[in-house]
Amino acid sequence: MEFQYTDDQIALRRTVREWAQSYLAPKAAEIDENNRFPEETIKALGEQDLMGLAYPEELGGAGYDAISEAIAMEEISAACAATGSIITGHYLGFDALYLEGSPEQKEKWLRPALEGEKYAAFCLTEPAGGTDMTSNKTVAVADGDDYVINGVKHFITGGAHCDFLCCFAITNKEDPKHGMSCFVVEKGTPGMEIASEDNKMGIRGARTAEIVFKDCRVPKENLVGELNHGYRLALRVIDRGRIGIAAMAVGIAQAALDMAISYSKERVVFKQPICKFQGLQWMLADAATQVEAARLMTYYAADLKDHGKPFTKEASMAKLFAAEASHKVVDTALQIHGGYGYMKEYPIERLYRDQRITELFEGTSQVQRMVIAGQILH
């Protein structure tokens, strides 16, 4: 495969980087320190056309390709990883509507989500059912013109701050794998309660919530796609989301590498900058190679998505490799900072905490290996 950036992609990277470094980066430490969901950033992302970058213009999106979306996600995450998680959560939240929503649903919920007027959340994980969706306990039962939802969801990014969420619930208890369905639940719907928000180690601004549904009634027209077809729909959304998480990991790694390079030129030991020592040069060379390899794997998965080709395996490979490479790069960058890297005054400390989640959400690294093995042994 011959890869070259298009002029539009080059311009987009420059534009998003300039905005992210001037608007997001100065806020990142404060958001982390105060464990604060940055409501104002949602509006700002919409003003920058970043709430629906790789979705059709006729639906309210910006009309870019998936590689461009990955580029933007890198730059956003490099400036503020919490914001990277917020925007990936938003994309996951409305993607079911894009894939299988009716024209009416797309106009009511998808368009304002893409245009930045509404924030969406992806409501799938439960306390006892993350990787194994068939263990989910949340149910939706038809009652007249409504479905009545009961259950508990956990780790829902932006759950307490979204305008609507796409909730996956069991609609056939006898066969959960072929009996799950997706429903739009709007903010303020009676019976939907935000039970708590989590106090996380990293990406603290991307607040995650536990949501309790107790006799929560939604109209039948809020069913997204076909009844009992939600399991496959959720998998499709997750596959697409893994490319975004891979790009997020690349952005964090690039930021850490840039910090390490800059510090190595400034820090003087034995009367010379530490970048003059071969041992440290090799650490930087390995880190730079890992970042570039992760970036190209992510772009390859994005390119397959753009061309309508199967990309489940490649998305999992990109997410797995990028997340674990990011771990190594951030760890190396902190090591290069020495004792200063362990201090909160240096942003590498925050990146060290932020990076770790990329190996956990949207499927742990072990789950990615399960998916890849299933694909190659099929």
C-alpha cells in the first residue's frame, strides 16, 4: 500500500493542532485536577466541526474520510486525552443511529449530534457484563406504544452530561445474543437516573457514570434498527470505535515523545544535554518507531472502513498495537524525565495516567487478541 497524506488531511492536521494546542492544552491540567467534565468544550468542538468529522454533509457531518477523523483524534488527544475520550464516546453514542437509524431518527437525533448541538452517549456496559454482552441484565419489555427499560449500566462516558444515549437492552431473555435491541433514551426521561459518577485514575474529565433504569418508558419509535438485532449492531459500533481509540493512543504517545525529545535537549548532565548520550538516543528512536507503526496501522484500518471493506481484524490489531505501544512510549518518556517525570508539575505524569485506559476500554488488550485470533482462525 502506498500512503501519502492528501492536501486536505495536511491542512486538517495543521488546523486541529493549532486549535487543540491553543484551546485544549491549557485547560487539560485544570480539568484533570478538578475531575471536571468540560461542558464548554462540547460547544467548542461543535464550532470546529469536530463532532461529526467523517460523516456525510447531507446528514450534518463535515464530510471528511476516516483517516482524517483519526488525524483529528490524534491531535485532540495529544492536547487533552480526556477530550479525546469525550469525542470518541460521542461518536460511539450516535453511530448506531448512523448505521441503522430511520430517516426520522437521523433528523431528530443524528443531525444535531453531528452538528454539535447535542452530545450523545453509548450505553452498553453493565457491572456484570462488559466483554460478555450476553450477560447483560438490562431488559426492555413492550407495553402498549412503549418499551419499558429496567436495569443498570456502568462506565458510560458522558452519561450524566449527554442529551441522549443509545441504550442496548435485552428484548428476548431466552436468547440474549439474538435478543438484544437498541433504544434512544433522551435526557430527563422519567425512570432514568444518574446513580453516580466515577473517580478515575486518568482521563478524569471524561466523566463516566452509572445509570439506573427503573420502569423507564420510551416510545416504540425510539427503537433503532430491527428488534432483537442489537447484538450485531453493537459489535459494528464497537469495531468502528476501536479505530478512534487507536488514534487516541497514538496522539497520547506522540505527545509523550515530543515532551521527551524537548526535555532531552534541555536537561544537562555531565556538561551536555542528555540527548547526546547514545543510550537515550536509542530509547527515543525505539519510541518514535513505535508511534509511527501504530499510526500507520490505525490509518490502514481507517482506509478499509472508508472503502467499505471488512476491518474487524485490522481495527482490533490497530487498537491492540497502538494502546500497548503508547504504554511503552509514555513509560519511556517518563523515564527520560527522571524524577521530574513523577511530579505533577510536569504533564508527562498526567499522560502516564491517561494512557492506561486505552488498554482497557473498547475491549481490553486480551479481548483484542481474542477477536484477532477468531478472525485468523475462522
